[in-house]
Amino acid sequence: MKMILLGAPGAGKGTQAEVICDTLHIPAVSTGNILKEAVRKGTELGVKAKGFMDAGQLVPDDLVISIIKERLAEPDCAGGFILDGFPRNVQQAQALEELGVAIDLVLDIEVADEDIMRRLTGRRVCASCGASYHTAFKPSKAEGVCDRCSGELIVRADDAPETVAKRLTVYHEQTEPLKDFYEAKGKLAIVQGQEEVADTTKLVLDTLSRYGG
Ligand code: AMP
């Protein structure tokens, strides 16, 4: 099964990718995670990508396409994979076709913009140990202080409200057209993202079993 998870940033693609990964025993490939790791390590790729990411913009296509090309050539992807966060625009989807990748299913997780705003702007991470929290859904015991190491809890640059708004605009303008792109190919399935992760997971797994996953 070669599948794509579509959906706005914060729709829960990463979380659902993990579940699908465990269910179908295929790797999840997240360009966002690969890029964040590169930024953290300060590699050449990370240095090139950081400014775009902090501003809530897409990293240039040539960079992400070469990441995907390399990653999908690794042996663990031979039996299928889940793409989380790629493609992000029609050019990237076309590049995937040019690489000879035939996608079986595109699963779109729909969440309203105001819910995305609430989810992402409430996220906090510990500046020292990286533990993650949420002001509404997973608060720390003392406000602004990590339960684990007493480090300071901060808002990641790309979770700041103005950056989330920018990421949502980019999503609607550049990524959402992919729904029509894949619908025209008969590959699109839509799941309504639920408040509870487990409820969304159930819908995702139901959809997968309908498509032979
Ligand atoms: P994500 O965790 O998927 O939201 O990705 C974090 C950031 O990485 C995004 O806001 C983009 O700046 C960048 N990024 C991730 N995937 C892509 C992609 N396929 N194309 C361009 N930029 C990407």
C-alpha cells in the first residue's frame, strides 16, 4: 500500500500515520520530521530550510523532492509507505508521478481552521528536554514549567498564532488543490477529524479496510 495523508497542519496526520504504520507494517515518511531533524543538526539542508519553516512557508520544491527521492529508494519503502506532509502542492505531486510512484490511496483528514488554531497555538515544548504539552489538552502541572525537568516551556516559532495563520493560508492555497488532483484519479478518501484521537483512528482504520488495507 502506497498512501498519502493529506490535511492541514495540526489535523493529526503524524498521529494517524503512526497507527497506520503499526497496522500495515509500512514506514511513515514525514518530510516535516526529516526537515526538523536537519534543522536541529544544523546540516546544509537544515540551514537552507530553517527560514522558510520558521515563517510558515513551504521549503522549495527541489529540496523536498530530493529528500523524498532518496528516502523512497531505501529498502524499507519497497513494500509500501505512508507519506505524511508530502506532496504539499501540485508540482510535488507531479514530481512523485515522474519518479514512477503509483499511489494507491490518498486519505484526507479534514479539520476546521478554528480547531487547528486552537490545537496548534496551545502547544508548548520544553526548551531543555523537548517534552510536549498543550495548554488545554495536556497542561503541565505548573504553568510554563516542564513536569519532567523543570525547564521552561516555550511556543515553537511555527506554532505562534501568526505563523499558524500563515501555514493555514499556505495549506488552502497550495495543498488543498491536491484533493481535486487525486479525486480526479479516483484515489481520494475523506475522513472527518474528531476531537478525540481514538475516534479519528477508528474512522481511518474503517476507511483503510474498505480500500483493502
Ligand atoms: P509539517 O510538520 O509537515 O507541518 O512540516 C513543517 C514544515 O516543514 C512546514 O511548515 C514546511 O515549512 C516544511 N515542509 C514539510 N514538508 C514539506 C513539503 N512537502 N514541501 C515544502 N515544505 C515542507
